Amino acid sequence: MIIDSHFHTGFHGYTPDSVIAYMDKYNIHKCWLLTWEEADPAIRKLYNHLKAEDVLEAREKYPDRIVPFYAPDPSRKDFREIMDDYLSKGFKGVGELKVKYRWDSYETDQYLQYVNQKRLPLVFHMEVDRYHFISPENTLIKKIISKSLNGGFNGISRKYIENFIARTGLFKKQFQNNLVYFPGYLLDFQSLEEKVAQYKGITYIAHGPHVWNNISSDVDSQLTLNKGKVNQEGIIGQLLSKYPNLYADISGRSGYNALTRDKAFSKIFLEKYAHKLLYGTDNSLLNQQELIKSFKLPAYKEKQMFFENACKIMDNH
């Protein structure tokens, strides 16, 4: 049995029917289907609204295969009422919470109070803040420049472009005038730890590049996804060890990258934390199943990641 604990409809062209086709192709029994809702995105180009209505449609069409989640934006004054409504329709958790707030903000704290009261699982995305290059023009050359400055070549290209501008002064004004601040998503580990400790009725499930770059204690902030040998376990492992109500899913390019950058370390990490990790893909289709199997872990640890942890979380809520 396999449960994909992180997937979306309306993302990368997936419809309810093609989600099921994907599941059948990869022998996936059930799928946690998540939304993404931001009322006021910091940078609209980075936002892809993934509707609760689409998740509900998939759930109603395939009730035995879809586990529906919804994360209304914390700034909505009606988030309690709308979440109550979706819970009454069979929704099982909150996710994906991917918003520009900090863990210690008023909006987030009010939100967590509700989730804690309902004793729900919460899937959340962590991503660092940065300046994003937005060009007012949409020409091919501007698209190439934008891609190079906004994470192209894993962030390396931006480093060299910025160094060139600093040395020569060329394009400096144009570059600076087109930078827009992106505040990141739920990016503070210290405040996260405080909330995990405070609201014990929530099962937190961590996800995203800021989570998985911190599989290592050494983090290079210039790289979108950190590479290379892991010399010492980072904060995400420490928090998984410390808090029974904190889990992480390995979905997306960030999770895949974390487990492939140093496979000797990853094998140790998976053996240690198999009881706290969930299999998922986040529509990335990077063959995470084969990756997990390649570590040749004991069968019971594979089962924990592939479905038992997800079942345990659902049984507890």
C-alpha cells in the first residue's frame, strides 16, 4: 500500500481524473489532495490558486481514493466558518498552508488556535525571503534574464550577474528598479518550534525548500537547493527528534534533492526518522518511490514512510 501525502489538482495540468490515472500508474492507494490559497500574494507571478472546490469535486468523484485538505488564508475573517463547512463535507486536514506570514504573527496564531482546537493535521510550506526580479517587459531576453535572476541554475547565475553589476555598474539602476521583495513563507524555525510545543493538538507536517535545505547544519543561502556532502545533521532532524507532533514529507524537488545530495547521509537520516517521514511527490514525478527503495531500508521502515505514518496521522485526528 502507498499513500501520496502531498498532491494537487489544478497544478501542472492535473484534473480529478488525471490524478486517479497518476495514482493507478504508480500503484498509489490514496492521495492527500491539498489546496493553496493566498488572499494577497506578495508576488502574484509566484502564486497558483488551487481551489478547495476542485479538491471537493475530486473527493466526491473518488471518495475511496482522495483524502481532502484545505488551508484557507489566515487573514480571512471567515476562515473558521469556511473550514467548519469543509470539515462537514469530509475534509480531513489543513494544507497546504503556504502564506507570507511568520509563525509568530497574529494571523497565524489565531489560525493555529483553531486548528489545535479541531485537532487537525497541518501541512505547511517553508521558503526563505529574497528579492525577486520582475521585468515590466515580456520579451524573450527579459524572460531569460528573469529566470537567471530568480533561481536559474540553482541560484548560481544570480550570484555571477550580481557580481558583474557590482564590479561594472552596468544595468545597476535597471536591476534595482525591478527588484520586488518576497517575504518568504513561514520561514522562522525558532517560532515554528514554539508553536509546535504550544499547540500539541496539531500534527505539523513540514515541507518545502527551507525545510529540506536544513537537513544540513550548513546552509548556503545563495543556492535555491543546497548540494553536496552533509557533514552534520541540521535543525529539521533535531526538531523531528524532539517533538512527537512534528513530521515532514519528502515531496517536491526540494525533498528529492535533500535525499540525493549525499546518499550515505540520507540512508542514516531515513533509518533514524522513518517513523516521522511521509512519502509524497507534490506533482513532481521524480520517482520518489524508487529513491526510497534504493536505500534498501528494513521493510518495516519503508512501510512507515509509504503509508503507515499517514494512516497513523489520520487515525489520530
